[in-house]
Amino acid sequence: MPSNKKIISALTKGSVEVLPEGSLEKKLSEAEGEGRQLRVKLGVDPTAPDIHLGHTVVLTKLRQFQDAGHRAVLIIGDYTARIGDPSGVSRTRPQLTPEAIETNSRSYQEQAWKVLDQDPGRLELRRNSEWLAPMRLEDIFRLMAAATVARMLERDDFEKRYTAGQPISMLEFLYPLLQGYDSVAINADVELGGTDQKFNMLMGRAVQEYYGQAPQTVLTNEILPGTDGAERMSKSVGNYVGVTEPAEEMFGKIMSIPDTAMLIYYQLLTSRSTEEIEKIRQGIENGTLHPRDQKAALARELASRFHGEEAAAAAEENFNQIFREKKLSAGAGLVECLLRPADNEADEAYLPKLLERWFGFTRSEARRRIRQGGVFISGEQTGSETVPFSRLEGATIKAGKSTRYHGMVKLVK
């Protein structure tokens, strides 16, 4: 049996804060003494039909609790999705239709199964409409009495919007209380979430205490950077890896992340121990391990998790054929610049992202070269960071005097 110290280390890997300090150790010890599982809560609002690797960070953490013998309680926020979580937004969110919420709920659940252990002894799936929909007005009154307006305005995004004179709806004030009541309804011992959920999860502790329950432990987790290695993974930014994307797309996108982001991907998306990840870091630094090989191992592991080992192996072979063995001729003396369907964003392509992948520039360097007129597409100078997607297929591209920055674009279908 692993020691309690090792269990704590594994469960908190990738976590930013465990609040209150020492509470997780206490809860684990009490649960062991009572011979029961901890009830570990993760709530997700189905505001979109698909999830990406950024969403799987907390799902992976939830799986780690399952593997340690505890019970995951996944709450699909089909009722709170009607409000929309205001975390990190600068304006009131539009409300989703019930039909969209139901479609997204089914899709999210199916994709979450790719990460979680579906053993009924370790997984409980709930929808918060079970307890929120039957609430009467007097129930809402009681819940609202659990917090003050001053407490709500302690929240960064609310405080900023209030100071700027931007509207905050009463529904948004109600959201953290409803999420907190979810913890009451399922009697949560632990709640997981990203750092952007800290206020909501701490509100859950307050609401539990108000209703006479022992308050939950809160684990905040790091936010996964996108494939650019800078901004958080997001579909709106275009730096995401979707869990339902083909294995070839997933493998290729992981191989495109900067070396500097690779270790955080290992930390947040894999079951590798802190010691294993540290060995990878040291090996890369002292030259005994090649970053490309470690990135390939990461891409293979993630593609295998979501698509199976056979598909992952085929994706790696495809990548090797295209990117390493250079079996697709791009023309004499020209770098092969492969354009993917995923690079098509509303019929446009974001050029700095492509130059980063093709020639190894940083995004800021690519933008600088574009601004200074140093980038040419089929001999024509371009000063725009976005170009029509159709303009790139079959085009030549030049981003510097050296031949290493001269290429021919091929569309991979």
C-alpha cells in the first residue's frame, strides 16, 4: 500500500492550492478510519458541445481520486448553464436554450467517459436540475441569505465590472450560490476546479456551513496553455486540441507545442509522477534526452488515451512519414510547410501560428516580420496576420533571407 504522503503527493500534483491547508490530509485520514470513500465533486456546465484537453485537466485529477479508491461525483450543470458561469467574463453571458443545453450535456458526458473510470462504485453522475429545479421561492430566499453583496463583490471579475460601471445581473450573483448548493446536495468532501473557479468553490464551503454540513476541501488546478504555449487553451483563440479530433490531428498538434510547454502538459495531462517529470526535465537540460522524442511520447500517450493504441501508433507513423522522413516532396530547396484543415478558422488562417510551426519563430517574432513587410506569399508581400485559407494551398512562402525560411505550402487532407 502506498504511504499517505505518496497519495497526497499524487492527488495534489498540478494543483495550485489546497484550501484550507492540511484539510485534504485530515479528510483522507478520517475517511480511512471510517472505512468510507471521499465524495469528490466536479461540476461542469454544458455550454459547448465539445471539450478540449484543457477541460480534461480537472477530469484527469478526478480520475486520480478514483484510482486512489474514492468516489467521483460528476455534476452536469444543466440547470446552472441557464445562467452561465460569470467567471473571468467582462459582460453578462447570453442564456442558452434548453435544447442546446441537453445536446451539450449528452456530448460532454460521452467525452468525459474517455477520461473517467465508469465503475458505478467509483462514479456518480448527477444533473443539478435534480435539486435546483424543484426549489421554491422560499428555498431561494434561504440560499441567498447565505452570502452578502459585499462578499460577492470580493470576486475579481464582479469588482472590476462594478468599478467600470458594467452591468452585473442578479442571476450572475445567484450563480456561485447555486454552485455552492450543489456541494450541499451531494454532500461533497472535496471539490475540484481551475484557478478561475476558486471563488465559486470557496462559496461552496460557506454554503455548506450555512446548511450545517462540514465544509469541503478545495483543490484549484493550473490552467493548461494552448498549443501556442502562451494563452490558455481555447477554441476562440484557436490553440486547442479537441478530444474528438482524429488521432492524426491530435498527434500533430501536440508535436507543434513549444518545448517550453511540454512539461506542463506532462504534469497536467498524464499520470507521470513528479519524479518522472523532473527526470525528463533534467534529461532535456543535460542533453541526454531529445525534446522531440519526449514530445512524441507525450503525443502518443494522449492519442492512445482518446483513440486507442493502434490509432496512436498509426498517427505517429503518419507523422514520421510526413514530418521526419520528408516523403512528400515540396520542391527543390524549399521547406515543406504542411497546412492542416484545423488551420482553417472561418475561411482564414492565422499566419503567426503557421510561421511558428513551419520555421520555428516565436509568435512575437512572426508578427514583427509581418509588420515589417518581411513575409511574402507567392511573391506578394503581406502585412496582415490573417490571410484567406484558400490563398495558402500550393503557395510559396518566404519569411526571411535564409533558404530555411523559404517554403512551399501543402494541404494535408
